Amino acid sequence: MQYRHCENGRFDDLACGKVLIGRAGSANFPVRLAQELFGRCLERLGRSSGLCVYDPCCGGGYMLAALGFLNPEKIAALAASDISPKAVALARDNLALLTRDGLEKRIARLEELCALYGKESHKEAAAAAKRLLGGLGADGIARRVFQADVLKPGALDGQGFRADVVVADVPYGSLASWQGGRESAGSLLDRLIPVLKEDSVVAICANKAQKFASPRFVRLEKQAVGKRAFAIYALAK
């Protein structure tokens, strides 16, 4: 795939388990691909500030947190949901790092671990957290994290936000699977409508076997990336 919006740089400070918190069974999305998808969505959206970004299958919130750290001047609010209460709890912790208070507490904890155990990994993590802190705005990024089975009809009604961009790495493979079971994964697009604006852009990444389609949406582009494939959609006019 040709990357148009994210150079092949290093994202060491955003490595899972360093500053951002990881747990066994929580899938982590490639940071460069996440940033590329976000850039392609903005290209379609036509605006790049004050944005609300939503991930309906957030897992531990890793992808959203990475996007928040990389785009603080563009993203004003993040919304995250997952069917798993454990995932929601982890996402809440990770997205809290996008506030100065949350990240300062994480730095204090890492420095405490460094003093206790003298590990180089804790020292490097504390230094990374300080670099990330320097890139945050004074108010950080607003967050809304909630539990929801996004495939259940009405699950997103009345949630109190409208997303400019939706990015979703839907469950597949050995680390994650759909838990709801009441609706096919293909219904995801229609279930998102209650939290979309008229011009919202939706990016879905999945394995190549999963299909997402709705007469209420148009597909703007589709491309394979290794074992994954992504597609970008907008509401039909």
C-alpha cells in the first residue's frame, strides 16, 4: 500500500506497554496504519480541526489513544465503546492519558517503579511519557468511554455525541471475536447512523473475508494491507 499521510517513522513512545497500557488478549493496531486511515478520512471530510473521533470496537483504546497523541491539534474529543467491560475499563485508563492530569499520574507511577526496581524499561517509559506530555494541549482531549454492543439495534441511540470520523478495527483472528452474536457484522454501518453527522466518514479495517455494505452508505475506497483490508464509507446523499 502507498502511504500518503504517514511517513515510515518511529513510534516507539506509543509502543503498547510502555506509556500506553496493554493487557493480555487486547489487540493493538499498527500506529502507522491508524494514522494513514485517519489522514485519508480527513481528506474525504474536508476539515481538520475540532474533530470528534469514535471507535465502536475500541478494545483497550490503543488505536484511539495513539491517534489522540499524534493529532492533538485536530482532535477535540474521542468516543470509545466495546461490548466487553474489561476492554472498556482498559480503554478508559488509556484515554485518560490524553489529559495532563492523567499523563502526569502515569509519569509519577513510572518514576516510582524506576526508583523501586531500577529497570531501564521504566526509565525509558517515563522519558517517553514526558515527551508525550509536551505535545498535549493545555486542556488535553475530551473523552467518552462506554459499554455497548454496537451490533444491537438502538445501542447507540441517545449517546450524546456525533462523530466526524469513525475508525474501527473490527474483531477477527485469535485475539478478538464478536461477542454479541445477534446481528451479522455486516450490519455495523447501519448501526453507526445515530452517532454520525451528514458528512461523517467511516473507516473499517477487517480481515479480507468480512463484508460491510448498506444501501445507506457509499464506499469511497477499499484496499488490502497485508492480512487486513480497509474500506472508507460515507452516507449516501
